[in-house]
Amino acid sequence: MKLGWFILTFSMLLDVFACIMSKQLAGLRRPGLLVAVAASYMLSMALFAYCMKVLPIGPAFAIWSGIGMVLIAILSMVLYRQIPDGPALVGMGFIVLGTVVLSTMSKMQVH
């Protein structure tokens, strides 16, 4: 099961990489980067699908999507100077809180 969480983390990081690099595609004028982004998305989805065999889908998807979204927001602040406003920060806080609650307090099992 621990390997499943490690693979989920790697899948999430690949998805974050692909999302951040998508902004650099410059209208699909960079074919090498396009291939890297597409490959990252495909590998991310394949790894996520594998994780569903060994992890409960609720907490796994909450971590993958919620923490991934917060990482993308943080990276966009650093790389692209896209600073979130107060409501966006509150929303991200709720996402992190919900992810923590779901992944630490839930008793969901894999069937």
C-alpha cells in the first residue's frame, strides 16, 4: 500500500509538471515540449489508474487533485507572478484541510 501512495505522489507531480509546462507551449509552436507535456499527462493518468487498484479512490483522488491544484497555484505564483487574492487563498486552505481530513480520518477501504 505504501508503494501505491508513492506512485500516487509521482503521478501528481507529473500532472503538475504538465500543467505548468502547458503555459510554455506558446500556441503549440514548441513540438518537443508538446511531446513532453503529452507524455507527462499520459504517464500521470496511467500511474493514477494503477493506484486505484491498491488505494481507496476518495482519499487518493482528493490528494492527487487537491494538493496538485495547490502546488500548481504555488508554482504559478513563483514562475508566472500570478498572485491569488484572499478568496483564492481561503479556498486553497479549505482544499488542503479537506484533503487532510479525508486522508487521515476516513476509514475507506479498497474492495
